[in-house]
Amino acid sequence: MRLWTQETIVRTERVCETLQARQSALRESDRVLIDQFLAQRANLKERITALLPAFAAAVSAFRSLYQWQRQASIYEDTWLALQQARLAMPDEDYLEPGDYTRYFPQLVYQTEEVLRREASQWGQMEQISGAAEEKPSGQPSGAG
């Protein structure tokens, strides 16, 4: 059995002190890294906070410019009207060979009528947006 000498004990204590010093240095560097990370994160939050209102304003302006709600309404109304026009034509299983000449012109007429109404709605939409652009900003809408 080997006895611990004073020299061995001193060396062991030095090794322990060195390890503790390295450990505390690592903890300090971890703290520095964590502080840097938190600072960058706060900076990112500030940037996002600054950009979100501008992004919201751009989306709102874009939505207003293209009038998506109105366009969706026009497309939906047109699609429903075309489906209704399609109902004027009987099911193919019940059509006789000569019935196409009787029902087809009616289907074409109704489809063309739906498309005319749809095109006139687009014209009205252009007139509405054009009138809004021409109105002077200082006058209320009823002033002439």
C-alpha cells in the first residue's frame, strides 16, 4: 500500500485548484455567451416590433387596392349563376339526340348573359375605384 506523501497531496490540491479555476472560467464564458444571446434576442424583438406595423399597413393598403372581398363576391356570384345556367340543360342520360339543338342555344344564351353581367360588374368596380381616386381629399363626399 502506497502512502500519500506531502508532495502528492500538494500536487492533488494544485490539480483541484486548476480544475476549479477552469470550471469558473467556463461558467464566466457561458454567462458572457448567454448575455450576448439575450442581447441579440432583444435586438431581434425590437426589429420585429418595428417592422410589424409597417407590414400590417402594407397588407392593408394592398388589400384595399385590390378589393379582394369585392372580387371574391363577384367571382362567387358568377360561379353560382353559371351553375344555375347549367341546370337549364337536362342530364345527358335523359337527352334524346335531337334535344341538343333545343337546349344548347338556351344554355349558351344564359351563359353569355351571366358573363355580360360579370363584365359589367368589373366596369362598375373600375368606375367606383376611379371615382374614389378623383375625389378631392379636402372635400366631403357630398360636396360638389
